[in-house]
Amino acid sequence: MLKNELRDILAQQKANDRGDWLESLTLRHEGDTLTVGFPHFYFAAWFNQQKRDLFEQALSCRFADKKLPQIVYDQPALGHAQTWSLPHVEQKTADQNKQNFMVRTDTPAAPRIENDAFTAFIANAKNAFPLAAAKEIAERRADVAYNPFLLCGHSGTGKSHILRSMAATLAEGHTGSRVIIAAAARFCADNPAWVRRPEIFWQQCDVLLLDDIQDLAGQPAWQRKLVSCMDACPRSIGQDGKPGQMVFACTGQPQALKALDERLRSRLESGLVVELMEPDLDVRMRYLQAMSKERHMNLTREQLLFIAQRCSQFRLLQGLLLKVAAFCSVTGCELSQADLENIVRTGVADKTPGCLEILGVVARAMNLRPEDVLGGKRRPDLVLARQVSMYICRRKLGLSYPELGRAFGGKDHSTVIYAIKKIKKILVSDKALQQLVTELELKAQ
């Protein structure tokens, strides 16, 4: 109810803001306190920068005739719980409220979000664990012992970006760590003095970050050199009293390690192995929005969505945006939908499925016609297929509830929320439906 009232207020105040982002917030109004929850760390950071002032203005209008409740922002932080607390807005101006914005954490002197090198990596909850582990290692916390740390993922998922973020955090921190970041093949191709006595390397280095570890396949001499370096890594003593740290990135799934010799593979698998998943539609949209803003490109949300649906890798998205920018620069005119379709039609074979494609896959698997599933009939098998389609679209495409409602024949967002919650509940105990959904997700690639 409160969300609907705030959405109406936003529609009156700002015609270009429909308030779709409100669906991601969890609002609990108890007594004199309004608690605002977020789905993940990155949405909270985006909200604080982009929508917080607008949200609080709408709340002030909603409670104009009564006392405004205290607003408490609960942020799911990476590694430690954080709570943002705000005094009553009625007693202070907006600028004063920003000055009194506080962060309470379980650890003293928590780093501010603005100075965090990892915030440049756009992700959501799907990749929260690999990112959190990388950040903890980069901060060299005494209780973290992920050694070695191996980051796997398909090309274009951001592995190299995370390695550079780790190196930047180590360099900017007060750890005094001596860091080496390099391509694995180049590192192993060198013939430094420490090859005969690997322990000398760790007297000059505290952290070693190597990218593209898969390039060592078929190079036994390079792999032996790296094994000796790993075996010499100090487990308890370093320049700052901490053990040496080894971080590696591998293109592909963890199974790609089978191409390496057993000695190296066993050492890599003895540490923490995590996998970066390909960015879903929500992440790709945020990436394109940030890139277009940086390049001063005036693209509509519909145009960005069209580009985001063409491919699933950051590099390919970057290439598409570069082509669009070049076209606009050469022609000197505004980009039409026909122009955009012609631009993205060439050179990009990687196209993610849309809602209709996913619905078609679900319908065929359940021996139903897609048009019947998309319709409004309440037959049990059609309802189940419709709800499963909504659930898979939400997981794979990252669309908001209103967007899913429009894609499924103009359904209300509350209907979509109910459908997704129902499927989640059934999946807990229904093994047959679990297997069906898993198979459908693999087919809808």
C-alpha cells in the first residue's frame, strides 16, 4: 500500500520516473520507524546515489499531515552488516540530513563506498560471493586464509577487472603489501634469479596475482616453475606479519583446470575456487547506462534495453556501444530504432533469449501452445506454465516485476510477484519441478 502511494506521488512530481525501482525495496512501517531493506549491496549503493533524495521527498509528501517516521536503511554489505540511520527529516533540512548520514558497522573505520575500487565492478547478488571473497583478500584481513584463491568464469565476465581492483585496493590500503600482477604465461616465461631458490621471490613479494592461468596448459616447464613458487609461499610470515597470498584467474568453468598438469591442478584446487557468472539483463543495463553516461550518449532506456538483450558479455556490449557512438558521430543525427537494429545486426552472434523465447521453451516442454500460456485462461497446467515462465524470466533476464507483467500480456506486477513467490515455495519440496525448471533454464540459453 505504501509503495503504491509513493509511486503515485512520484508520478505527479516527476513524469519521467515511474518508480519501478520501488519494487526492489522492502518497507516495514512499525510504530515511529520505517525500515527500508535492499535486495543486495550494489542496489543499496545505487539507491543512495541516485534515488535516496527522491524517495525521502516522496515520504515527506506522504506524511505531510502527520509525524514523519524515523527512516532506517538496512544495507546487505559485503562481509559485515551495516545499518544506515537517518534522523527525522522534519527537524532538519535535506542538506543537514546528508551531513548526519551515519554508517554503523561491526568493525571500526569501515572503508567508505566511494573509495572502494570494487564499486566500479557492476554486479548483483548472483556474483556477490566471489566479489566478497576477493574484497576480503584484498583488504588482507587477519582471519581470511583463502590461499590460493582461484577465480573462474567465461570470457568477458570481469575476472581481469576484479584482479585489478584487488591490486588497487592493496596498493591504496595501509598494508604495505608488495604486489605483482601479470599474465600467467608472461610471468612463467621469464627466467628470474629466484627460479633456483623460489623462497627468494617471497622475500620480495607479498601478493601474486596471475591472470589467464589456462594459458599454461601444454607448457610443463612453466607449470613446474609456478608449482615451485607456490610451494615456497610463506604460510605464516610476510612483510606485514601475514602469509603470502596467491590469486589466479582462469577463463572457463573450474573443469577447465583438467588441461593442467596434476601437480599444479591439485594445488589450485586446494584453495578457494569460485566462479563468476555471466551478467544478467539487470547488470548489463546498468553497465550500458554507466558507459553511455561516461561517453555523453543520449540513448533512451528502450534503446539500451535493445542493446543489452543482444549479448551477455561486457566486452561485446562495449563493442556494440562503440559502434553506436561511431555511427552517431559520423552521421551527426539522432539514432532511430531502424538505425539501431541495423547496427547490432552485424557482428554479434551472441543473443540472449527474450521473454517470448523462454515462454516458448516452457510451453513446448509442457506440451502446451505458447499463445494459450500467454493468455488469461485459468486451467491449472496453463497457470503453472505461466508461473514457471515468469520465474525463469526473472532469474535469467533480471526484469522488474512491472516489465515482466507487460511482457506477459499486461499482467499486474502483483500477479507476477505472487507467481514467482509461489514457484519458489513449490521448488523447496517438489523434486520433479526442480528438475523441470533446471532443464528449462539450460534450454533457454
